[in-house]
Amino acid sequence: MSGLEHFWSQSDGVGRSVALLLLAMSVTAWVLVLWKGWLLQRAMADIARAVPAFWDAASLADGRARLGALDREQVLLPLLAAALAEPPQGTLEAAGQPEAQLTRRLRDALHRGLAHLQFGQVLLASIGSTAPFVGLFGTVWGIYHALVGIAASGSLSIDKVSGPIGEALIMTAAGIAVAVPAVLAYNVFGKWVAACEAELEGFAHDLRQMVLDTGRGD
């Protein structure tokens, strides 16, 4: 702790700004990791339970009620609503073929659901890719600041050089420490989102077939 305190006291405004930026990136990454981990695990569990429960229902009303009870992240219910919706009369959407209208509505609902599941992925990727460079910049600036201070003092020895440079290298380590969890979480969450996407696409396809087979327009 004393080393960090000494580093902070010896740093200038730029060095402290870089340290605060890395801290903010770390906090943001961990909040996203915890929140998205909870959300995606819940979504996958809901999809795994809700889809079979819907197809096991005796009626469409019963199936909708089961989805409403199990679909906590609201990624399945919008697909059912889109499959049973009717476009406003007098619009270009209503002028198209019923099959095309149905496909468009399901596609839009699917994209909205996926956007909800993918939220935060870009930020995680950005933190994972930029944090090491931010830390490296902090190290370079810290070394420069330390060498300027040593030159101004007029005394040069290995102790006076190794201490400040060693402390400056902490910034590179901090940047890597911020990036690694973000990158790992991004990869894991990408796999989970892809699994959810496959299930949602299958459900949307089955809904479309059901509506076309029964000839329902609502």
C-alpha cells in the first residue's frame, strides 16, 4: 500500500488521470461482468423452460400465459406477439404478402431481443482492447516524469532510477489486470448470447410455421 501511496504522491496530473481512468474501466468492466452474467444465465434458464412449456400448452392462451410466467427477460413473449400481430391497414407493411409481413415482424422482434442480450458487449470489448494501452501510456509517462525529476535533482544513482521506474511499471500491470477479465467475459458471454440466439431463432421459425399452418393472421 505504501508503494501505491508513494506512486500517487509522486505522480503528476497526467499520471493520476491515467490511474483514475484505469480504475473507472475496472469498475465498469466488473459491473458489466456481474450484471451480464446474471442476465444471460437467467435468460438461458428461462428459454430452456419456457419454450417446451409453451409447446406443451393445450391452447394458445395457455401457452401465452406460460410464457408470461417464465420469460422474465421478455425475449420470447415479443416473438409470440409479433407472430400473432396484424399490421395497421392502409400501410405499406399491410400491402405485402402475409408470409413476408410475418417474417418481418418476427425478424424485428428477434433483433430487439438480441439487442437486449448483447447490451454491454461492445463496452467490454473496448475495455479489454484499450486497457493495456492505457496502462502502457501511464508507464511511459511515469518513467518520463521520474527521469525529469531525477535530472532536475542533479543526482543519478541506481536507487533513484529503479524506484520510480518500478512504480511506473505498475500502470502496465494494472492495464493488463483490467483487460484480462473483460476479454474473458466478452468471449464467454459471446458464446452464451450465440446459444440464446440459436434458441430464439428456432422458436421464431416454429412460430412462423404454426401461424402459416393454422392460417392465423392475428
